[in-house]
Amino acid sequence: MFILLVSRGVPSPRDPQWGCFEKDQADALIALGHKVVVISVDSRFRWYYRKWGISRTTINKVVYYDSYFLPFRLLNLCGGQKFAYWVMRKQLDKLYNKVISEFGVPDVIFSHYLQKSFLALYLKQKYKIPMVAMEHWSVLAYEKLPDKVIALGKKTYHQVDTVIAVSSMLKKRLQQHFNVDAVVIPNVIGSDFRVVAPPIAHDKVKFVSIGNLIESKAYDILIAAFSMANLPKDSWQLDIIGAGDVKKTLLYQIKELGLNANINLLGGKTKKEIVDCLRKSDIFVLPSRSETFGVVYIEAMSQGLPVIATRCGGPEDIINDKNGLLVPVDDVDVLADAIKYMFDHYKQYDRKKIAEDCRNRFSPEVIGRQVEKVLYEVCKKV
């Protein structure tokens, strides 16, 4: 099967997380023997230089075509939203024609995230190709959605052949907001996390957290909870991996609470660097306010770490009493209690069993087969 995957973008050393979920899906499908080409239109507003026009990259035997012209914001200012989407569709169409000239006509379009699925719908309708849309977007996890998001979803979801949601919660939200009956298929463990390395010995109990430094990740709550837990200061460490807008605020909070020697903001890291950090850690914790799934949880579990997460949507499909603890959103007291419990009991969790269970549920082979089945079914209907 020839799969044209429509992505947000291409992971790079500068932006290792950009398009990483889509890359993991592409890797899983190509490992099953399918031909996969990834296309993307980069419409982000960024201050650093990006090459104009079409770029071609190959990662793990998958060819990536990416188009950059102008950010969506500027296009919107110049001619409005309809004009911006028109320009982006033209970019996508050029990418499509590049693909068919080199690889032939795809059997199916596999798009990710609502905005990109809306664009990919143009290719489906123009070239009569079946299409599956996989939804991850965290905005869709909320009880109330912006009018623009509602409008975009109504124009998109009922026009594609099948919608995949990455969690049970997201499936319910898609049903609630758009009357869409989605298929639930979780996200996949990336190839960098497939090998389970032995843990590295260390003196302190090491907590690790991974996520962008933004309000929705609730790092302010996490730092406050560690202060409230009042663990012996010479016995623990928390490493936070990620970059974002609230870094200065968090640094100030850490200083005010006297936790400079315990909590480290490490900035963004590559996947391989993250694996190394996980090997050096004992417990993973991320008290998000909202997650449609939570790939970082399964990445931690793939290396055998027990997890502390919140009941914020996605983690409920992932966490159980054998691999971690679930706490309410924004509850500092309960989170502090969970931190203290893990500090005292983390060695009672079986790292090998956590890693094995994670592979059995979220490995590229397992998730790839589930996605493959949906793609085949859609192709048969045409």
C-alpha cells in the first residue's frame, strides 16, 4: 500500500518535537512493508530563517517533502482566512504533484491534526483518493471549543472516510462536538525508545518530567507540590525537559521556594538525549491540565519508569495501579502525597514488567497493525 501521510512538519535538530508523532507513525508503517511519503506545509510564525519553497529530506527510509512560503498569520492579514487556506492548499497541491512524479499515485491519504486534515481534504476531493484523519490536537480535549475550531471540524470530519482518535476521551469529545464516531488507536512509541537500556545507578531519587514549558503542563503545580512534599533536600532531584514561555516564571518560583539545588530546567532535548535522561531516572511525573493522549508517559514507561499523571483525558487510557498513579488536575495536596508515596515506594514497581507491558500495548508493530487495518478498510470501500 502506498500511503501519503500529511504531517505538521519534519523533525529537525532545532525542532525535534515538530512532526515527531507523524514521523513515528510513518516509521511504523514503513516497517510493515508499506511505501510512505510524508508531505507538510509549514505555516508557523517563527523568527529564525527557513528556506523558501520545497525541501526534500529522507529520515529512516521515509521521504519528506516540506513547503514553506509565508506564515498563516501574515497570509491571514494580507487576504483573510480563506486566502490563507487557498495559498496553503496550492502549496500542498505542488507537493502532491512532486510526489506522484517520483512515486506514483498514492492509495490512501493519512492526515494528522485537524488543521492539516482540512488542507488534505482538498487532495482527497480533487484526486478522488480515500482519506483517514488521525486526531491528536489538545485543543479538542476541552468541554467548550472556539467557534473557529467548531467550524473547521464540521467542514472536515464528515468529509473524510474514517477518523482516528488517540484516546477514549478524545473519541467522546469528537462525538460531543462534531457527532463523529471515531476509531480509537493510541499513539506509538518512537523507534528511539524501543530498546530498553538498564537503569544507571545514582545516589538520589531522581524524578523526571518532559513537556513544553507552557500553562497546560502545570509545572507551577508540580514545583509547588515538591515544596509541599518536604522531602529531605539531599535525597531527591527533579529534571524538567522542555522549553517554553513560562520558563522565567518557573525559575523565579524555584528560587523563591529554595529548590535551586533540587529542580533543574534542562531545556529541549533530542529523543536520544531523552532516553538517556530516562535511564538515569526513577520516576516520571507530569501533572498536565489537559492531554489528548500523552506520548511522554509511554516513552517513560518504555524504559520501565513508574508514572505520576493527572486525570486529564489521555492518561486514563495509559496508567493503572501496576505502572503508576493518577491524581486530580490542579490538586497540589494530592500531587504532593503522590510524590511522597513514589519517593518511598518506587522500587516496588517492576521496571521490566512496566516496559514489557508498554511494548505490548504501544509498540510500532502493535499500533502499526491497527492503523494498517483501518487504511486497508478505507481503500476497500472505494
